[in-house]
Amino acid sequence: MTVPDPIASVDQAQPPRLELRGITKRYPGVVANHRVSLVVRPGEIHAVLGENGAGKSTLMKVIYGSVKPDEGEVLFNGRLAHVRNPQEARALGISMVFQHFSLFEVLTVAENVWLGLSRSLSLAEVSAQIRDTAAQYGLDIEPERPVHTLSVGEMQRVEIIRALLTHPQLLILDEPTSVLTPQAVDKLFVVLQKLAAQGCSILYISHKLHEIRHLCTACTVLRGGEVTGVCNPQRETNASLSRLMIGAEPPTLQLRDSAAGESVLAVRDLSLRRADPFGTDLDHINLEVRAGEVVGIAGVSGNGQGELLRALSGEDPRAPSGTVWLHVSAHARAQVPVSARGKAHDMGAFSPAHRRKLGLHFVPEERLGRGAVPTLGLAHNLLLTRRESVSGPLGWLKLSALRQQAQSIIARYQVKAGGPQAAAKSLSGGNLQKFIVGREIEAQPALLIVSQPTWGVDVGAAAQIRGALRALRDAGCAVLVVSEELDELFEIADRLHVMAKGRLSPSLPRADATVERLGEWMSGLWEPNPAPAPVAARGGVVHA
């Protein structure tokens, strides 16, 4: 561990922009923060690093006024600050971009941003500022669009823009680059470095260690709610930062090639008119996933990934006949009806439940609300995707079997939870993600579709999830992964596609894919002459 050198752009003579002294926050059964002290200088980009459940989010909420500490002091610009709510934090000059968003879904983008700005501005002026800021930072968004029509990635863009429009003295960013292309990440870093040079302090939370090493000039490491070290990340390696964070280096994923088997999922020339006016049309999508391979789809959120996933999972049953096929093996799991085995099923109009019976399982990007019911315990959340093994002959649930299955997943995937009865909302994001992925893997799917498998997950949990997906592939399952983490796709995928503007690129073997090439393809530039735009639509199908 090293101690950060003084940084030229940081004025050491000024009082700290932010100083935390002995912050402690307790919840029933857990101490989230224990005597945490932290100093952030003016113009400093300061990382807060820790595994899921280390207390980072609680500490940020204390700074932002969302949580009141039980003990300790917060000083801002050298003065004691009693920040009672986010409104007071913003008035002081503190803005925050949450990993779990704080947006009103029934309002538009502009209306959500307007709520955090001066009432002297009109909605039209706010909309104009959003467009200007979005263009400047490469965060394209439509101010008039209702938030409930946005993907998770697009919601994060709204949060970033809202924070930047407040011209903060302290900007807190929680996983800000998960929705950006490599080129856009570079552009955002230039913006953040410019803000820091102008005196803005930045608290940066990310599990991408290479980002922290590249961008940040200081780093505070949390483990189990306590500060375990302060370092200069630019003098550390990914391995040394991992050791500081989790006490060990994450396991190395062993990649080995294997021959893919028969086709399991086949999408043939799928064109589908968007169901939402702010969505994306699917334009002649062709895709195949075979048994024993992982196929990855890269791309910036909002380019049709959500529409494609809904068509594949059955949430959108409008896919035209003959465009989405599921090939069920003659040796399918016992739960698959005998009459369905050894056949190719045209499943465009099948419900999600019907697809699950045939062996298709799905992990959505939204953990709470779609992947799990927040107020239900983990055991009862198993019922969202399967109940064959826990139902009696008359439909009565076998609660003991349900709890045993949940406990088995908790143990196997090292989920930090208070047992099978723990409410889903009580888990950290990474631990809930491990449970949801484990739930679907343990169902023994023939095809598993996973969206953003490790978004906001620490390096240890991410390695575990990726290893589980590769093990599933090695067992003969077909796996389709949609992710905005290029490093993740390079690590686990056998073949890669890019999705842009509702179109899907040709596939690339992992060995032939590069960050630069995929970054170009994210703009739709994978062919000299792009396909012509659809000109008419009838019955939900786009016709060129």
C-alpha cells in the first residue's frame, strides 16, 4: 500500500472540501459503517473502493443527507455540516448519481431534472440545458421522454446530466460508466478531469479497477464497514487493489475452447415495430446460440437490447411466426414435456411461462421489481421462475423444500443474506444478483439469457458469476449474455455481436474482437453501406 503524493491540481492549503470524522451507522443486526474517516481535497478525484456490502452506499447517503449517522461529524469546506436531506446537500453544492436511481417514472426526463434545479428556470429552459449537456458529454437523451420508457442505462444518463446541471462543488458518482462505450468513457474522463481542474471534488465509486487507477488520485478502501487503507491507485495494480478490497485476488477464469453443439436459439430476420413510442425498432435481427457456447451482445443501452430481450423472454409476444425458434433437445430435463422434446418450436407468441417449461430462463437487468420482488423473502422469490419441485399434487407449496432450495443457493453462491426468509430488498446489489443468477442456473436451463450479469458487482462477486456462466456453458447449456462491459464479454463469450440502432452486427469470434473495433460498431459502422431505414410498418412488423 502506498500513500498518495500531493497532486499538483489539489490545493493542500485550502480546507478539505469534505471531511468525515468517525462516521458510524447501525441497522438492526448489522453495522454498515464503523468509525469511518475520509478526507477529500478541492479538485481531487477520490475513489471509494470496497466489495458489495462493504458500506460504500450507506456512507455516500450520509454525505448526501439521505441517511443520518448515529455517530460522527461531516465537515464541508472546513465547516461542520448537518445535512438533513438531499435538498440541503444540493444547496451546499453536493450532487450525487445513485447506482439505484431516484427518478419518478411517471414524469418526463426534463421534469425529473427540473425538480432538482432552481424554480426560476422554466421547463423549456431546463430541456434546452439537458440537450446542450447531453451533446457536450455524449449522453444522448430526449428531454420529453417519460422515464418509465427508458432502459436502465438511459436512466443512468439522466442521473448524470441532472447532477452536472447543478454545477456541484462535490460530485458523487456511483458506477457512472456502466452505460458508456469505451470512447464515451474516455470523453467522460476528460470532462471529470476538467471539472477537477476547476476545483470540483469528485467521489468516484466503481468496481472497474482500471478506471480507478487511470482516473483517481486517491482511494479509500472499505471492508466490512471500516476503513482498511488509503492509497494512491495510480501506484497500485489491479491485483493489489483487489487484495486491499477483498483480502485476496479474484480467481482467474480458465478459458478453454470447446466445440459448440446443436442450435438452441435461432432468430431469423426478426423485424419488430417498437411497442413504445420512445423505443427502438428491431431491424432484420439474425442470431443463433448453440449448446455449449456463450454468445455476447455488446452495445450502449437503448439501442434495441431491451426490445430484443423482451421478444426472446416472452414479455413481448408479437414476434412474427417463423422468426424466433427454440430447439428442444431429445434429452431435455425431466420437467420438459415428453411431447415437446426433440423438436424446434416457433415460440414468437409463447408466454414467458411456456418458454420456461421448454428450458428458457432469463435474468433481467433490473434486480428489484423484475428479477425479484423487493418485499418477499429469497425463498418465495424462487417461485417467480419455477415451482415444479416445491409443489404438491394439489398445488400446495412445500415450504420446507422451498427454504432448502433457497439455502442451497445462498451457500453455493456465497450470498451474504440473513437466510432464506431475508427480504430481497435487504441484500446488497451484488449479493442479490448472485442469488438471482444462481436461482436460474440451478433450474438447469437449456438456454439462459442474462442481461448485465455483473452490473455494479464487486470484482470477487463478478468473477464468481462469470465463472458460473462459463461452467453452465461447459455443461452444455446455450448462454446469451447482453452486457455493456466489454471486458466482461471478452472474458466469457465465445462469439460477440454488437447492437446499434436496432440492428445486430455479424458475429465475431472472441479472438478476432478488439475494443476499438467493437467501439466503432457501437455507432452502427460495421459495413460500408448501412442497411436502409424501414419505410413502413404493418401489424407490428417492420417492412423495408
